[in-house]
Amino acid sequence: MTSLRATRLSRGRTRVAVGILAATALASAALTGCSDKADEIPHPVDGRVSASNDGTDFEPCTGLNAAAVSDLGFDGRTWTDVSMSGGGPRGCRATNAKETVTLLVLDAAPQVLYPRSVAEWVGNDPGSSIDKYRFRNTPACAAVTYADDSVVVAAVSNDDPEAAEPKDPRCGKAVTVVREVIGQLHTPAVKPEFDVTADDTIDLAYTHALQVGRLPRQTRVDVADIVDGAGRLRPYVDIVATSDDGEKQLALIEKSLTDG
């Protein structure tokens, strides 16, 4: 797993990989007879083809395209690549006025992705292989299932500042997103083992921060360099390009999710 600093050093070496991924996506669209631009991967980040995250061929950004995102109630124009170069998550995110949806692939066990300090397991989706994890300190929920030697995670957050307490964490909608793509996944006969541990703090903090949507007001102030005008975390490539203190600010977000 790579840090922000290591990624800066590797960006120049990984541009060729981005071109390979883009060409692969276009070739796949041609083979399936689909030429809709909505099926193309949105603006791939540098280093997106990652040997650290190759446990499944499922591609979140095309497995759920802009049209499907719109059908789920989100703005398809906001379907944005939020992958982390080198290691960490691979996937996309979209928003609407009151919610954030994130669809990611990670080579990490759900128990590592969602330790009890950050989220609690709230059961399986009946009749499916989907587990639900509700964030403790923010109204967000993740639905998780296995795919080959990876996990696929859909998270939906409630970003409505006017929502009545207790805020709905959107577990049902997160499950709906996974159900939308589950037919494209290959469920392994035996759950895979992973090398990612809780020591990979920067990558996990970025993953968590993506999924919680619009950050609380005070947290936005503390991490102003790495959030957008709506108070959501910027895509990883933007953090690398614009913030020298990105790692410290991600750590502040992680602390806000575990305190209390």
C-alpha cells in the first residue's frame, strides 16, 4: 500500500498504465456492442491499474455507469473516479443534493475495512451474501460482498443537514447499489485471505473519508485543503496535486470517525 508521498514519486512512472486501462475499457465496450460514453471510465487517475488491487476484474466505474447512477437517484454527471494510485481503493463516486454514493473494489477483508472503532456490523441482507456496516459517528452505511479475491463495497451517506435525528444511515440504499452489480461478480467458493492490515492507515482513512459524504462543519474547517465546496473529500489525485498536508488531514478525518 502506498502513501501520498510515495504516490507523488510514482506518478510519472504510471501514466502508461492509465493509457492501457482506458484502451481496455474502450475495447470492452466495443466487444459488448456498447458505445455509450456513459460506459467509459470517468477521467482515470494516474496509477489506477494497481497490482495491489487486482483481485477481481470487476470495474466499479463501468459496472455501474452514469445512467444506472441516475436511476438510483444520483446525478450521473458527478460520477467521478476516486481511485487511489498504487494501492488503496479503486472506484467511483456520485452525489445528489442530500446523499453521496461510493462504489469501490478493495483487496482487504471487511473486518479490516470497518473496525469496530469506525463502524459496526448490523447484519446481512436477507437472502444474499451482502453484509452491512453502519458508521458510528456519521450517518453513512456500507454494503459489502466478496468478488473473486477482492471485496466490492457500496456506501451511501445521508448528507441532509435538515434530517431529523437519528439520521437514516441509508443502509437499504447501499444494499440496493450492490444488488445492482452483484450479477457481474464472481463469488469465491472460499473467502480469500488478504495482506492489508490496520497498519495501512492512510489508505484506510481515505477509504472511510470517501464514504461518509459531506463532512461535519468543524471537520471541514480542520481539513479545508482536501475537501470541496460542498464539504466532501476531494478525489485522491486532487489531494496529491494540491495538498502537502493531505496525510495529516486524512488522519484528522479518521480521528473524527473514531472518537466518542
